[in-house]
Amino acid sequence: MKGKVLLVDDEPNIRDLVASVLQRDFQVTEAESGAALQKAFADAQPDVVVLDVKLRDANGLELLPLIKKRWADTEVIMLTGEGTMAMAMEAGRLGAYTFLSKPFETEKLLADVKCAFDRKQQNQENTALRRALETMSGNTSPVFRSAEMQEVVRTIERIAPKDVTILITGESGTGKEVIADLIHAMSPRSKGRIVKINCAALPRELIESELFGSKKGAFTGANTDRDGLFRQAEGGTLFLDEISEMPIDTQSKLLRVLQDQEVRPVGSTVSYKTNCRLVAATNRDPEIAIKDGKLREDLYYRISAISVNLAPLRERRDDIMPLANAFLKRFAGQANRAIRGFTPAGIDRLTGFDWPGNVRQLQNEIQRAVLLSEGDMIDDKDFSVTRTRPDNVESQDTNFTLLEGVERNAIVQMLKETNGNKLEAAKRLGIGRQTLYNKIKAYGIEVL
């Protein structure tokens, strides 16, 4: 069944061109004015609206909120012959999927409409995800705009309902705790608690008591019986962050608990049955952690029935601005600041930085900028981070590390094989379209 596209433009030649590009893959209807668009509100909801900004009887930016209010799930692609960065930013703020300037490449328009349609379909299918997000709270906004994070979400949707242990890997600050929250919220255990512990934050002598509980008099300072986190998480989820920092001897006891589903408090001779789901996380490469003696190999196999890896923020740049906007909204509200957004230079600074501290660093940077900026827009001068690469990156392979050189050569070869078709090249390389664009720019690759 074809997707439905509503084309709103007062130029007949533009409508004819767009319809000819889309009609093979989509069912296209047309509206020649803002008034015709509003009449179309009585018809069936389209999947995608392609909307011109400048109509004879209306401003497309003023119509955009009406479309999103009437058809909340419909994606909107804006067209204009007089586009500016400020206009594009305003369209994004109002909910547009993307913004294209005339004249546009028909190939790119078709690709953008297909991506918008796929996103709309995915949003409809993710009702469980939306319900889960409504129940979540915390300090990190979950954003799944990039292809990499959308794949993570699809994995979570499949595995969250299954009562299996899950290991989340990724660099510090990539959002592993947020993913643990999401797994819990989408699982049958969501009515129970999710109990969290950072294994690196507890002294060696206290971690077993914290996990398994302890009896009065079991050690110096144990003045009362203590429930451990396994008991506190009964019927819910126990999240063990930085599990590779747990002492090796404690890891062996944890393995026994997972195998027997029984916990024995420190100083007790009696065990009790436990019923909670374990989700673990580590910022170390598990294979290296095992080799270095930081993680027991048998425990690793026990906790990694399912593994979820979070890519660093520099590899999912499509998430940078949605995250930045979410953090801006929260911190501006907390500080009672009327900040409207980011200047083009501010956006360039955010998207041009590699964020070694990942989402956590971005969050802290936005909070700092909100507190220190003076105007109603955050500019590049309000940030403490600098560009990762200069604008005039040269294209010779010798300017890159060995790994970067291999990656650059792979991209160049794939672009040759696809005759410069970036969308097809991205698909064959297994990366997102925007990720490919970013790498082409970063590596100084010339596309014919």
C-alpha cells in the first residue's frame, strides 16, 4: 500500500515536478493554496505534507502548527525559494521534518519524503515506546533521531518484554542509564521498581552488603539487619552500572545468585529466592575487560544473553541538536530564562564538536551556556568547547589516522560504485545518511 503525500504549492510547475518525482512510490494529492490545505483537513490524513513557505494567501510557517495540531503524526517537509538559516531553524522548532531550498535535487526530495514516511510509520508502530517514555523521568532526555539510536530502540522493543538479562555497553556519557530506564518501562516489570547502583562508587567492603543485604553483627557497623538491592528490586529491575568495576570475588557471588536465583545476605546462613530482572552496563570493551582481569568471563556470558551497544555521540550527530534543544528547554525553564534557541554559529559549534564526554558533556555544556549567556539566543561564544577540526581539512589520506584512512577509502570506493549516490552509498555502508554527509565533509571527500 502506497503512502499518501499532500503537496501544497501555488506554482503549477513545481506541483507537476514534485508529483512526477513522487507518484511512482506515493499516492500524491495537491492543494494550490492555504485555503485548499485547510479544506483538506476534512479528508484522510496524509503521511507526509510537502509545504511551500510562500503561498499567495498564506505563510507556510503559520500553517505548519495547524497541520501538526490536526495531523499530529504527519511529517512536514518545507519548501522555499528564499530560505535562510533562521527560517530553517523556525521550521524545525515548529515541527518540520526537514527544510529544502528551491531549486532542489529531485533525488534528495524523494529520499527525504521516503525517510519522512518511514519515520511516520515507525512513530505509529511505537505506541509502546511512547507510553514508556511518558513514565520515564531523569536528568537525560531520551532522543532517538539518528539511525543508530533508532536501531537500538527497535532492539529494545523486541527484548524488553522478554525476561532476560541485558548488557549495555558504550562510552561514558552515552546514555546507558536512560536505556536501562527504557528497558524497565517497556517490560512487564514496569509496575515494580528499578533499583540502580554504580559498582564503581561503592567501597569494596560495602558492595556485597549493598547488593545482597546483611545480618546484624555481620561486620563492624552492622547494627541492624539490612535489605540488599536484590530484595529492594523484587518484582522489578536491578541495574548494575559499571559492572566491570565490581571486585572479582563479588562477581563470582553475583554469578551464583544469577544461576540459583537465590540470595544469601552477608552473615546469614539462610538464602531467599529472588525475582528481579538484571540489566548491567559497562563503559569498557568486555573482551578487553576480561583480558585485563576486570570482568569474569563466565559472568560476562551470563549477563550478556542480549547486548546493546550505544554509539558515541560523534557517530550519531543527528541526535546532537534534538538533544541540545531538549536540554535548552529544560534548563531555560529551570533558570527562568526566555531563550529562543541557538544562533547559526551556535549550531555550527555544537554540530562541529566531537563530544568526547558524549551526551553528559553536551548536557553540561548547554546548562552552562544557559546560565552564562546574555541574549535570547545562545551563540558560539557562549560555549566553552571549540571546533574539533578546522574548516579547511585537507583530503590527503596522510592527514588521518590509519583507522580514519581506512574509513575514508571505504567511503570513496562506495561513492564510486554508486556513481555518487550518497543515499545508496550510506545504505551499503550501513550508516545513516547524515552520518555519511558529516564524514564526507570531515574527510574532505569530493563527490562528483
